Amino acid sequence: MTRPSYLLWFALIILVLLPTAAGRFLLDLAGGLLLVLFALPLLVTGFGWLGWRFLQSRMVQCDTCGASVIKDSLQCPICGSNLSKEDKASSIPASSATIDITAKDAD
């Protein structure tokens, strides 16, 4: 009973090739499916990149060991050092810090 399958394929080819409403519908359906198949990897990649950038904006590096930690953490999970800004010795903003330099003559 392989004859009906050939007949089915022949009918499908005739539907696609002839300018009928059914043929046009099948071509539009195939074109839409191909568009989705090509656009889906680009969309997934774009959303993954946006998620990665969002996650990176919420991370900070530990000054002691260099591990990446979430900003709200008070202590580094790797080395145990404090991550809070109040405990830092140099908490003076760079714009208000001054450096006094004196020049000596080299005689």
C-alpha cells in the first residue's frame, strides 16, 4: 500500500504549485515556520546577553581574593573578608583627597 503515499505527495506538490488559497496558505505557513526557526536562536541569544549584563551589574569584586560576589553581601563567601564600604580605611572620595608635594633641589 505505498501508492497512497505517492498520491498524497503529488497532491501536496500540486497544492503548493497551483495558485490556490490552500497552496498560498501552505506556503505562508512554511515561511512563518522558517522565520521562527531562524529568529528563535537570535532572540534566545539576545535575552541571554541581557540577563548576563543584568547579573554583572549586580556583582562586585572582593578586594582581597578577587572573587565576584553579589553587591548586597556583607562578607566574601570565599575568603571571609568584609565587603562593606564603611570598614575601609580609605573611604575618602578621590575628589576631596589632596596630595602635598614638596620639591627638593638636587645639589
